[in-house]
Amino acid sequence: MPLCCQWNTFRTLGRCLYIEGKKDRIVPGSKPCRFTDNMSGSPFITTDTCQKLLVPDALFTCYNRKYLHKIQARFEEGIMHEDELWCPIVLCQAERMVITNIEFYYYRQNEESVMHTTSLARRLKSLFQVTEGLIKFSDQFVSSKTSVDLRSWWYVNILRLYSMAFTLLPNIKDSSYIVHKHYLDRFWRNCGQMIPESIQRCRNYYYKAEAGLKEYTDWRVSDWVAGVDCQIKAGKKVMLVFNTINGEDLQLKIEDVPVDWVITTDRKYFQQATIVVFHLPTLHYELENDLDKLEGQTWVSWHLESEKDDPGINDPEISELFDLLISDPQDSKIARGNNIHC
């Protein structure tokens, strides 16, 4: 890039203006930064400016192509969030860089882009792969001889990605999904080697990730998931509650379920379900792909009385897909508890 050649740097950091796809309205991006003298990438990672500018975003930066060839930098193929892996690794090895207030990138946001339409499972897989890559790089290059500040902020970035991944994990309502291996324990194992400022950031990300993981595991061992296989093998019919109000747990008592039925919130059993219940007003948030109604399957549309004016409920093309309609007048009770009356 001419800018990198002009200043004889490996990396030049500038400004980015975000542009919304439909209205072409410019959304404020990063604030102008003062021009700095040449510095290497490793110290920059530990600066306040770096933390505020979201270093993993490749779009803020021009790179010297010779430098990229020198360190053999390549984007990981087949994953999302690949710049989250590429940028810190490249930056950590940069011998010279500058920060400017030049606007050299206009980012057009598209609601139908890959980032907005990719399945949740693929996005999670990518986040875990990126985090694993950062940890492997850390083990090889961010050693005990490295700056304590660099090692500390490297962990901040790793825990930030873990908080993103584990916050998304509870949205996977399919027990056939296999959670990628992770290294959350690295925080409490290594926090004694971090500077105080980074520990607080890491702690916040760690607690957020831990809460997401707990919510997911609680769902996996709940009455509505654990033991369903055995009950199906015993000849019981399956009612699948595809999605609930606000994603909350079912509050139905297990003893109230008819003896010849099993109720589950695990979408793994969609093919075996005799009845599938959908909370229609929030279904569009949960549905990633079209569902084909199986022969003999009964679909039930479920909503609160207060949601009767929802466009989806009153759309004939949508309503004709359902065999039964449940409109529950007990809004406050249902909204609190997601009670399904058998």
C-alpha cells in the first residue's frame, strides 16, 4: 500500500466510516487519532488507543505486502471472524507501524451478508477455532520472556471472544450439537501473571462466558432434554416446543405431562415429534432455515392474547401452515412461566 511505503511501515492504522446498506447513512466510526511516530506492534497492543480501536478489525488498517509475505500471514479459510485471529497475530509481529487520522476505508453494511445470515452453529465453531488459534500462538510466541502487559492484554482478547461464544451457546437448542473444546480455565490458572487492569477486564468476560456455559448445560440436563431418548424408546409420543416466550424455560411440572407423552424443547427430536408448538411472534428470531412439515405432524401456533396483532399471526400465508391456534388470555402468568397446558 502507498501509505505503508510512504512511511516505511509494516502497518498503517487509519479511520473507518461505517455506511448502512439501505439508506447510505454514514454511521460514526472511530474517532480521529493523533499521528504517532513509528512504533512496533507488540507495545501498541497494550495501549489505550489499541483497546478502544478494536485491533482485530482488519478494515482499519493498511499493510505492507512485503511484510505479510515475510511472516507468511494468511487468513484462515472456511471460518468467520477470521480477522479476529489474523490481526492480533500480524500486529504482534509488526516491527514498525503508525497511526493516522486518514479516512481510507468506507464500510458498507449489508443485512444479507454472510455475517448476518450464517448459521449459529457455524459462527460458534468459528469463534472457538479463532480462540484456539490465538491460544496456540500465545503458547509459541507470547512466552514468559514477553512483556507482562502484552501477555495480559492477549488474554483479554481471548476472554472477550469466549464471552461472545458462550453468550451465543444457549441459543443452540439441539443436543446433537457438540461443543468445541475450550480453555476457559486458562484465566484462573494464569491470572496471577497478569497486570491488575487486564484482570478486571478478563474477570468480567470470564463471568459472562461462564454464565452462558452454565445456562446451556442447565438446559441439557433439564427434564425437557435429559432422558427424552429413553421415553421415546418406551413408546411415548413427542411434543416439541420449538421456541418459548423470550427464550425462557418451560415451567410445566413434569408430573402434569400425560403418561403417554414426552415434552421436549430439544430440536433434535423434530423428526420424531407428533406435535410441534411454535411461539409465532418470536419464531423469526429462532428460525435459521425453512422447516418442512412432516406427514402426519401437527403444528400449533401459540401466542399471548396481547400479541394477537402480531403481523405473523394475521398473515394468511403463515397461519395456513398451522393446524391449531392457541391464544392464551393469561398473559402475565404465561409470560412469566411459559406454561403449556396439556
